[in-house]
Amino acid sequence: MSESILSHALTMQVLGYIGLVPLIIAWLAGIALSVRYWRERPRAARFCLASMGVMLAWTLLQQVLYLTVYLWAEDMEAARVSVVFSGISAIGGLVHTLGFGLLLVAVFTGREAARE
């Protein structure tokens, strides 16, 4: 892969970190709220904590994976780099689905039935 394309791609990746800041803050807030409400609603807090932890951990791991691919991209063909990024994105889609599923369980678990 040419050096100018790699340099531009790496610059765009670093700029992309700025967009992750609000998400990371939200996930950290979710973790803090889970810890805060652990005694009152332990089951919901557990699912929320798992959800926030999964999404935060994946986001951090995904960034490390992307940077690793960029560093190794010099020795790879562009098509192969594209396949690797697509694979990382596909796994990310599954992980985020799991994270949001856990969050939905947290929202609706442990609730009393509506009184009539």
C-alpha cells in the first residue's frame, strides 16, 4: 500500500477518535450508574454493567486492531487490508448487537407488573 494512502488513512483514524469521546463518556456513565444502583436493582445493574463493559471493551479493542492493521498494511495488498477491516467491522456489529441486547434486558428486567 502506498505511503501517502496509509498516512491519510491513519490521520483519518486518529481524527475518528474524537467522535468516540461522547460514546466513551456515556459508557463510563453507564458503568458508574450500574455501580451506584447495584444494591437497589442488582439484576438490572448487572446487565447494564455487562452491556457498557462489552461495548467499551470492544471499542477500545477495535481501535487497537485498526491501528495494528494500519501498521502492518505496508506489507499487505489493498484488497487484503479491506477484507481485514470488513472482518473487524462484522465482528463489531455482532458485539454491539450483544451489548444493546444486554442493555434491553437491563431496562426490562426486575420490573413489577403494571397495577390495574
